[in-house]
Amino acid sequence: MSHFCSFPTKLTDLEILKTTLRDLGIRAITDGNVRGVNGQRVSADIVAVLDGECDLGWSRNADGTFDLIADIPGVAIKHNQAQLINSINQKYAINKTICQIKQPGLQNSNVKLIVQN
């Protein structure tokens, strides 16, 4: 019986997602398999290889967004999944913002970034 769940996200940039995972010390694989309990696997566009038996993965939708795919109970065996996903989302938002302010035409702009707990 599969425990994989899929959740919509607002993530759209594969390269920024890979950078985010690398920044957090998480190994990322493109076009890989997300591991679940009892050796179950499901394919994804990017896989965050986690300690333990289970991983997180993201698959691109037709609209360009990614769905998060995971065996949530399996991930919870070794990780606080809410904290892990929140840290990925927060770091992704920071990386996306930094990337966008480096766009042509914004070099002489003032940007104020506030990060709160």
C-alpha cells in the first residue's frame, strides 16, 4: 500500500530549487526516484535525498509549478517534515528573490529584504 502524497506548491524554478537544496546541505537528483517505506518508489523531476528510508520529490505540472511528493509518515521517522519543508520553502523564497533582483535594470535599485521568524 502506497503512502505517497502529492501537495501543490508555488515553486516554479528547478535551478533555484536545486540551489536551495544544496544550500541546505541536501543532495538533489534530477529525474530520479523518491524513496518511500518498504522500498516503494515514485518518479520525480527532482529528488531531495534524505537520511533514512524516505525522500522528498517535486514533479512539474503543466502550469509550471511543482507538486511536492513524499511518503510523509516515512519522512517523519527521521525528520520533522513540517520544519524541513518550511526551511526549504523559506530558503527557496530567499534564493528566488536574490535571483530576481539581479535581473537587468535593477542594478541601481534599492531593495530592502526583511526576514522574520
